[in-house]
Amino acid sequence: MNSKTARLFFIDAMRAWAILMMLQGHFVDGLLDNAFRDSSSNVYTIWKYFRGITAPVFFTVSGFIFTYLLIRVPQKGFSNPRVKKGIRRGLQLLFIGYLLRLNLFGLLKGQVYDAFFLVDVLHIIGLSILGIVAVYLLTYKHSRLLFPGVLFALACILFAFEPIYKEWTYPFLPDALANYLTRSNGSVFTIVPWFGYTAFGAVLSLVFTRFKDHKQVYNWAIPIAALSGIALIFYSSPLFVYLHESTGIALFNKIYSNNYLFIRMGDVLLVFAVFMLIRQLVTSQVVLKIGQNTLSIYVIHFIILYGSFTGLGLYRYFHHSLSPAVVIPGAILFMAVCSYTSLLYAKHEDQVKLKLDQIRFLTWTTLEASFYFLKAYVLKLLKGIRA
């Protein structure tokens, strides 16, 4: 592989790390007995902190990869093939997100449960991709700094004003739409503020693309990412205290009181720095394949753990009931099963898609023939009645 491709190995490795962290995080959080959730335990506290890093890393890397592919082609605007692919991808993720929350038993009863309308990771990534495409189309004719400038401004605004809009519940909107904006109905993620991480990832991608061919790119990128991350983690809160005391603006004090968004962005930058530093050590094909197949891994884990389509998942039978002695090896096995199944699917993806196409064709042909047969039968029946 050439050097340009190799430079993105660390991104695939980050995605692999993030999806594996997500798998074990969901498994442990969903099945561990509440009696063992001890905040005074250093092990549990460290696990909980790293679990909190997973989603910001995943969203940021998603924005990074999509934007990298979007701007690497010479075409601009609607002529850019990545625009149409991005729109399709965004809609696909939204569709899969809803599909995973569909309960077939409920459908057979003529019911669509409220959980179907809740918003999760795939919904937000899909909508975020559509958002990045929209910003790109609105700015590509202008200065090349406008695209990253708008994305960066959006991320900062979403992070800064989170203490205000997080209290809004949007009672005037249907739940299906309100769930994208508020967690009051049970949504796991919302487009605000989480689009901020995807937008920030897009900005990092634009900066990376600008300097990726520079010989000293990593010698500069690693310390800049690490120092920026440390600054956000340890000094963003004191900064907001200072701004509050200097200006008297209450918003700065509210940000300081729950400053998790900027701190998590610092964590993300540190993760970027670490994976750039060890980029030569994370070139295992298994790791890279896992990083390249995060969607199928996510789908498989959702079916096994939460029981998509049937409701018959591990979560239903072992919810908050297992001890660490069972949960820890169980989480390792869960990660291995989901990853192996996904890689097995990727290996035979073409054959699987061919079989699915054949099934769809046969199904459609059968339905079409049945329709014409039924139509002919009804017409014959009507003629008999008239006679």
C-alpha cells in the first residue's frame, strides 16, 4: 500500500477500538447487576470514564472519514459523486436505525411500539452526514475556509449552548421528530449536541487533508492534538469560570457546572494523538477489517443484545442481573462473536447480496403473479354476479 493509504490506518484502528469499546460498554452496562455499580471502586470509575469516551470518538471519526472522502475528489458541488453517496449513506443509516428498533411481533398485532421512534447512534450519524453534505453544498463556491469555519462554529455553538437547550422538550412536535432534539422521551442520543462531534471530526479531516503530504505532518499533529486535548480536559473549566467572573454571563457558569462536552472533545484529541503515535503498530488486517466493518458489527450486536425484530435479546433475559465474574468474560466473548460474525459476512458479502437479490426477485415475481391471478379471479367473480 502507498504512503497516503497507510496514513489512514490509524483511523481504521480508532474505529475498531471505538466499536469494540461500544460492544463491551453496552454489554456491561446492560447486564451488570446494580449491586456492583460502585462509584468508590477505581476499576468501575475508570471503566465508566472510558465508556464515556466511546461515543464522542465514534461520532468524530465518522465525520472525519466521510469528509475525507468527500473532499479528496476533484469534482465540486453536486458534480462530486461523494455528495450523492453521502445522501444515500445518510438515508441508509436512518433506515437501518429504525429497522433495528422494529418489533415484528408488534407488527403482527398491528402495533408500532414507542421504542421504534427513539433515536440512537445510527440515526445521529446518518443525519450528521446529511448535515455535513448540506454545509458543503452551501459553502463550496466560496472561500475554502468557509466550509471548516461553519462546521467549527456549529460545533462550538452546540457545545456552548447545551445547558440551555437540553431543558427543552418540544411538546409542539410529534415524538418522532422531538426525539431527535430531546432525550426526555428516552432517546439515547440527539442531533444536538452530538452533531458537534461529527462536525469537529470533519474539521480535523479538512486540516489533515491540507497537510497530509507534508513530511513532518505527524511530528506536528501528534503534539498539537495531545496538547489541545490536555488543555480542553484540564483548563476549559477554569476558563469558563474566569469568563463568568469577568463578564457576569450566567451561561459560562452553566457550562462549567457540567462541562462534559468540551472535556470529552479533549479526550477525543488525546485518542487521536495516541493512535497517530502507534500508527505503525496497528496495521493488523484483523484490526483494520473490524474498523472497516463497524456498521455490520453494530447491527449484529443490536440483534444479539437488544433483540431487534423479536425482542428476544440478552437484555431481556439478563438485564442488570449478572455479576462481574460472568459479565467480564461474557463481554469478551460478545465482542469476539460480533466481530467474527461481521468479518464472516464481509468475506461472503457478494454471495449474500446475490442470494438476497434472488429472493427479492422471486418474492416480487410471486407477488406480481398473485396480484394478476387475484385480479382475474375478482373480475370473473364480478361478471358471474352481474350475470
